[in-house]
Amino acid sequence: MTATLSTAQPVRRRWAALGVLVGAVLLLAVDGTVLYLAVPSLTRELAPTATEVLWIGDVYSLALAGLLVTAGNLADRFGRKKVLLIGTAAFGLASALAAFSPTAGVLIIARLLLGVAGATIMPSTLSLIRTLFTDPRERTRAIAIWSAGSGGGIALGPLVGGALLEHYWWGSVFLINVPIVVVFLIAGAFLLPESRDPAPGRFDLLSAGLSMAAIVPLVYAVKHAVEAGIDTPVVVAAVIGVVSGAVFVRRQRRVADPLIAVTLFRNGAFSGAVLASFVAVFALMGLLFFFSQYLQLVRGFSPLRAGLAEMPATLASIVVVAAVGVVVGRLGRGRAVAAALAVAAVGLALVAVAERAPQYWWLGLTLVPVGLGVGLALTLTVDSVLSAVPRDKAGSASAISETAYELGAALGIAILGSVVTLVYRAFLPSSAPAGAHDSLAGALAVLDPASDAATAAREAFTGAMQVTSLAAAAVTAVAALIAWRTIPSGKD
């Protein structure tokens, strides 16, 4: 009896610790999307430009993507629990700053700090899962729950934001993080185990700088090219990003203690898994950023109703927890990832069709395959990446997976968001007022909502959303083919 109890206790503690880790990733995922519904409100209060609106939306993910490699390495080196708790405390402080930002510029800075803090949290959650769950099947189930928390948080953000915006000012979507952070710090201190790489080697500060120099300029180049065209700053930023990336990869191959084991990418299964994760998030986040605005500004939903309208994607992603074992057992891992991405692609194409449907429920149904496909693809690709390395290097492997996730989110918002803006301007009648060409929110601020000009602006935005949804569907379908060809389908 004593042996049984001593064995059961670690099991209960493992799953309780998983609950804390899922809570952390849920908080970050909610914060990544909770702002979307607040864009119309903060636009009225802070009067940001269209470019500032994009930066407010994606600087959070951009900071995460730029710092994840370094943060994952630091977590392996100094202790994943320690780095996780320090980052969480910083996240709470940055949330308070965002809540009371007096200008769009301050809000962008606060979102940047939130991304910096979040970068220390994300790799630690996955690497601690790799440490806690050594059995492959148990780990896959744990990652499915983690993925459901991440995917659920993406869609739960608009719901939380909608509920808060019904009664409070836009800053409440950030202020709500503070008490949650306090609870997490207390629970994490008691439940989470400490783990680190016993032989981390020397920390390469130059490689850390190069990893940031490779990501940030490239995203800036994409954003600036759409806003101002291809000019000298765009070319310079793109060259800096490409050259820095090439130097970073070259250095990782030569140094004794690389930040990222780039040799892993020679493995087609590993590369395919990272690419599949990137594309799934690219399509989902790029769509969701403007989808909430579409629901409010085109369909006239209140913030809370718009949040509820996105729930089908959340519920579908949660179903993955129960279905992942059956799907992998029948199809094998590679075919399962390919099928998941194909389902998501079909869902995105159906979203484009349903955006002009008079009844919402058609649109709600199309969100189900999107959530189901993205949720399943993320679960299996993350598990593949983590399984490719020893537990001592889990932080670095997690950083690769999370970098793909956050870079996909940042580029999804930057590229697909920019496509929405470009197509909207192309579809908008030339007779529309100057302010209407900046964004739909700007158009409705200067036009009579019942006027023909306002109706034309809504029609232009709807057409832009349809084009962008089809573009996202095409990219996701290509990723499904790549996953099918590169990721092995041996039955688990």
C-alpha cells in the first residue's frame, strides 16, 4: 500500500503541474488575441494610425519570436522554473503598463515588454512538459492538453475581451492579467519542479544578437513595403535580416555550444514538423486579427457577441485532446498532420464563402474545421519537435517550436493583415473620403454608418477578408502536401 501511494503521488503532482503550465500558456494566448476586439475602442480613444494598429497587434508576437531562442537557452542554463516565474512576474507588470497607456506609442512599448516577458515563459512550459512526462503516449496527451490551452486561448481572448469591453474601458483587457499572474506565481512556486541542462556550455551572446537581427528586420521589411512600397528602408531591412540569418546559421554550425542545433533541420521529419506548425499559426492568427473587426464593423456584433461567435474554433480545438490518439493510431503521424492541415485549408476556404452569408451560423460552422485542423496539427508537430532531442536540451527544442509559432503569428498578422489592407483599398470606391482609405474603422469614424459610402466600405472590407481567407487556405494546403511528403507515418 505504501508503494502504491508513493507512486500515485508523483502522478497527481505531474498532472497538477501540467495544469499550471497550461494556465501559463492560456494566459499568453489570451493576451495575444484579447486585443483584437479592443481595436475599435482604443482607436477612438488613442487615435492610432493604421500602421500603429498593426504594430500594436503584432509587436507582441514579434518580440516573442525574436527572443525565444535566447530565452530557451537561458532556461536550460539557469533553470526553467526560475526563468518561468521571473518572466511571469514581469508579464504582470507590463500588463499594468498596457492597461493605463495614455497614447498609442506607450501601448506599443507595453506590448513589446509583454512579448519580452512572454518569451521567457513559452519555452519553459514546453520544456517542463518534456521533463515531467517521459512516457511518449502520456507526453502526447499532455501536449494535446497544452495545445488545447494555446489554441483555446487564441479564441478565448476575444470572448474575454468582449465580456470586459461590455462593461469597462479597453485597458481592462490587460489589467485582468495582474490577479491571474499572482495566482500563477503562488501555484507555480509549489507545484513546478526545477530542471536545467547540467552541462550547458558557454552562452553565446553574439548568436543571441544575430537571432534577433535575423527576425525583426525581415518582419519590418514586409510591413513597411505594404505601407510605403519598396523603398530604401525596405531593401536595407531585408538585406540585414537575410545576412544576419545566414551568419547565424553559419555560426551555429561552428561554435561548440550553439543556441540552436541547426543540424536537426537536416532531418526532413523535423523540418516538416516545424514548417507545419509555422503555417498553421500563420493562417489562423492572420485571419483572426481582422476577423474580430469584421464581426463588429461589418456584421454589427457587440464585442461580447463577436467573442462568442468565434467559440466554435475553440471548442473544436479542445476536441483534439480526445481524438489525437485515435487519429494517429489510424493514420500515422505524417498523414495525420497532413490531414489536419488539409481540413484547416478547407475550413479557411469555406470561411471565405460564408463571410457573405446573411446568417451567422454558416460562418460559425466553417470555424469548426479550422479549429480542429489547426489544433491537431499543432499538437502533433510540437510533440515531434520535442521528441527529437534529449530532455537536457528541451528548452532549446521548445524555443525552435515556439519561434515557429510566434514568427508564424507575427508574419501572419503582418502579411495577411497587409493583404486585407491592400485589397480593401483596391475595392474601395475612389470617391471615398481620404480617411476611409486608411482602414474600415477609420472609414466608419468619418462616414455616416447608414450612408451608401459606409456600405461600400463594408463591402470592400468583406471582399478583402474573402481574398485573404482564400490566400491562407492555399498556403495551408501547400503545407499539408509538404507534411505528407516529409513527416513519417509510422503508427504510434
